[in-house]
Amino acid sequence: MLYITTYESKYIGLITIGSDGENLTGLWIGEEHFLKNNINKIIETNDNLKVFALVKTWLKRYFDGKKTSICGIPIKFQGTEFQNIVWKSLLDIPYGTSTTYRDIGRNVTKIMGKNTMSGQAIGAAIGKNPILIIVPCHRVISIKGELRGYSAGIEYKEKLLKKEKIAYQ
């Protein structure tokens, strides 16, 4: 069962928040992005979950331009072991800063005890991040400072980077 609620941001519009009832399991920007990622799931709207209150408070602080911490928000990643490692590494990118796909790859390589890692595998895992904004994949840019894809659309990545005053080419 996927429980959902919504949050309306004046900055980027409709955000849908997903939970298993206790943990944050998804955060999607816009209705199309939500529907594309949740076909064939049993969905129930529920505005009263504790996790939703925590996430909405976090989002309000974030869009008010305040540095945020995910402390207290229970997150449950639902991916492969590799994806979960990549997504957890994204949580280490501080507000207002960016990193590169290469740096994420190096970090994941160390965590997994490997010598090398495919850049495409890192990019693909980042692209499957189900918890946008809070798990800040928008802060990952190319080594040349260029923007690459964003599952909700590159225009949202640009808006989030501008909101955090993160420079890119």
C-alpha cells in the first residue's frame, strides 16, 4: 500500500509525498512525474500520517530558504542494494553545495570495496532516486558543471539549484 498526500509549493508547484504508513518512500514533483512512477500501485490518500507532517515541515523550511536536516524523518529506500548505497550517499551533499557524478561514484566505490565503478551505473541509480529534493540528486552535476537529467524534468533541477544559489554552467 502506498499512502500519499500533497504539498503545494509556490516555487515549483504540486509535490506528492509517499509513505508505507511509517516511512517516507517517495517524493515526486508534479502529477505526471508521480503517475509515471506509480503505475499499478494501490494508492490511498492519507493526510494524517506523522511522517507526512514531518516532511511538510521540512519542505516549508526548505522553500523558505532555511538549511534543513532530515533528522527525524524516517526514510525507507526501496531499490537494489546498489541503488540504496547511491541514494544514501546523496544525503551527504550539504544544502547550497553541489557535487559531481564522478565524486558520487568514487564514494560508492569505496563503500562497496571496489576499484572502479561505471559512471553510467551511478547516473542510472541517481536517475531512479524516488525521493526528490530531500534526497538531493538535483545537487549532482557533471564534472564540467553542466546539468544532466532529472527525473521530474531538467527545469525543476534548475529551479532547485537556483533556490539553493548553486552555480552551474
